[in-house]
Amino acid sequence: MRKVWVGAAFAVSSVLAFTLLLVVGVYVIAGSVVGGAGGGAKALAKGSVPAAYQALVQKWGNLCPAINPALLAAQLYQESGFNPKAQSHAAAQGIAQFIPGTWATHGIDGDGDGDRDVWDPKDAIPSAATYDCTLAGYVKDVGGNLTENMLASYNAGAYAVIKYGGVPPYEETQNYVKRIQALEKSFAAPVGRVDPSKQAAGAIAFAQKKLGTLYLWGGNGTPEQGGRFDCSGLTKAAYESVGITLPRVANDQYNAGPHPKRDELLPGDLVFFSDDLTNSRAIRHVGIYVGGGYMIDAPRTGAVIRFDPIDTPDYFGATRVTEDGAKALPTTV
């Protein structure tokens, strides 16, 4: 009996020591650097766009200098969440959310099948890129950043950009430009190592306090739910504890920042799992990376929040959560 007790105590103390080292390591790293993503080329991050649209976005995102594939992906995500059947209360339609009048003027037959169908991504995505480049042409002689002026034109009209000599002083338009540029970073493949943040350390600390808590499908940790979580409920609450609001579901959380490669992971990164490794919308599980190939996650019904390895066949990828990236994500589609 004594041997069993000693063995159990050693196991618990080892986990606690492991946990303490992780927290200290994260805080030391976070305190010595400034968080943020690097610049550079804007190739699409692996799986950031559904596989059915990846080639379209990559091709048409290079149509003119004012856009790039990551920017085009950000617009499509902001407009519809890549939903080709989306329809807004303002009658905007399809994956690119064209209103009928704009589609009548700027919709093109992207796939060459003889029709222009706003509900067909093979037409709508090329049309979105073409419309962006047309707007860029309208404001090419306006001072300032061409891409920002193009985005402002998309939101407020080219006449407003020309009138004000750049992004007009409309709060909605200024926020739109910032939101798309922030989202752009989350769809772009990383070009180098990006730095951690103090917020990542705080998110890990929150998750560690929940170790041993029983899983609850749909759980958000409320008192009515007994403080229980599911996988994305835990990650949402962990980052909410440090002032960053994430979407509720895992496949939306994937776009809350840039996507580091496996060998670039840092504690605090969100790690994702899917049965379809080509489609970020098929992501079904998320955890918080803590280093050493392990994450804290809420695995499934009947299990508790715990440490799990990340190197499994269904590992999809990772996201380094940024405040700007999270703020840019739409909360509804």
C-alpha cells in the first residue's frame, strides 16, 4: 500500500513539476520578446482555405498588385465564412456576398461554362478578385496605400476614397480595412518564426487550473454547467481570461492569427485536429499547446481536461492567437 501511495505521489509531483516548468518557461520567453507576425510573401497557409476553393483563391488572388491570395481569402471569410449559399438581410448573395446590382455589373463567367452564377464559387471568387482590381484601378492615383484604398472602396465606394484622398473618415470603413488586413495575416503562410506573448502564458495558466475537470459537450464553464467545458469552450475561456475573445467553435478559432509550422510551435498556440487534413472547416478538435509535444485539451465525453500528445495522424495545424486576428473574425455568418 505504501509503495502505491509513493508511486502515485511521485506521478502527481512529476506532472506538477512539468506544469511549473512550462509556465515559468512561457513567462520568461514572453517577457523577453514582443508578440507579432512577420511580413513577407502572402502564400496561403496550409488548409486555411477549404480545399474546394484553394486553387481558385491562389490563382485569382494574384490577379493584380493590389491583392494577394491571403487578402482575397480574408475577404471571402469575412463576407461569408466560405459559405457559397450565404445570403444577408441586405440581399448580398453567395460566397463573395455580391448584391444583385453589383453582380450585374461586375460578375464574370470565371469557369467559362457560359453563365455568370453568383452562387457558384467558380464564378463568384474570380468576380471578387476582378472587382477588387477594378476598384484598385479607380483609385490608383489617390495617395497612400493602394490596397487600403481598394478595401475602403469596396466598403464605401471609390468616390469616397477619391473625395477624401484616401481611406475616408468613416468608422465602419476604417474598421473594415483594419479587419481585413488583420485577417489577411491569419490566412498567409508564415515566413519565419513568430514570437509568443504574455497573453499566451495567461491562457495556459487558465487551462492548467482546469486540469481534471470533467468534459461537457457544449460546455462554456458556467456555474450552471458545473464549470465544465468542451474543447473549444476551454480554449475560448482561456483566451478570454487574458482579454482576447475567440469565436465559439474550433474551425473558426483556426483563423485567429498566423499559422506556425509544427517545428515553430510555442506554448500558447492553439493546435487543431481533423479527419480531413485539406479543409479547415472540417476541424473537429482544438487544444492549447504547452510544449514538449503536449497540449491541454478537453478530449471527449467521459474524459477530463488533461495533457495529451499532439503528434497524432489527425493533427491539422496550429494558430498563434493574436488580439488583432481574433477581433477581425466575424462572430456570425
